[in-house]
Amino acid sequence: MRRAPFPRWRRAVSATRRRLTGGDRERGANPVELAVMMPLILVLLFASVQIAAVFLARSTALHAAQSGVNAQRPYQAPNGAGVDSATRFLEAAGGWLVGWDSTDPTCVIIDEAEVTCTVSGRSLSVVPGVDFAVRQSAHGTVERLTEP
């Protein structure tokens, strides 16, 4: 009795199996690649969160300084209105800007015509041992009565 020829699809299957199982050289390479790349991924992740925290702290400080200027600008505004407004803003804004209470916001009136408020502190630290100083100022003219 004559034996039937080996079907072509079986040849293709066996060749594919040999190709897939013959490459044992790269077995286990994925965990090694992950172990090498994971520290880099973590550094990039924490750095991006820290950069976002610095920008949020800067934005908070700038908005507090603008709030102080807006409170100190009106005609015959009481002294300290700008500092009080900036302090209230910082107390309500959350903890993105830390250490602002040790330096307290300052508002200075120059020649009864201009006011400058400055807020300083540090950004919230996500990475231990890393903190960034933040200082923002806002400037505006004081409203005054003028003769026509």
C-alpha cells in the first residue's frame, strides 16, 4: 500500500512551529527590558508631576499678588487691604504654594500712584529633597481723583 503524500498545510504548520520554538535565544527578554526601562519611566513620571506642581505654585502666587493689587488699587483703599486680600486668597487656594506664611505677602505703594504686591514661597514637593522657590509680583496704578 502506498502512503499518502504529506499535505502541504502540515508542512507549513511544522515549519511555523520550528520557527517559533527555535528562537529560544530571546526567551525572557521582556522582563529584562522592563527592568532596565522602569527607572527611566518612573523618573520621567515624577519629574512631570513636579514640573506641574511648580507651575501650579507659580500660578497661585501670581493670582494672589493680582488679588492684592486689585484690593489696594481703589481710591482711598485702607492700608493693608492688598495684603489681607492676598492672604485670604492663599488660605483658600490650597497647598500648592507652601511657606508663603513665613514671608507674608507684601504690597508697596509707590508715590501714591502705583502699587506692587509680591508673594513668595516654595512649590509643593513631590520628589523628596527637591523644592523650588517661587516669587511672583503684580503691578497696577492706584485710582485717584483728578481735576478736569
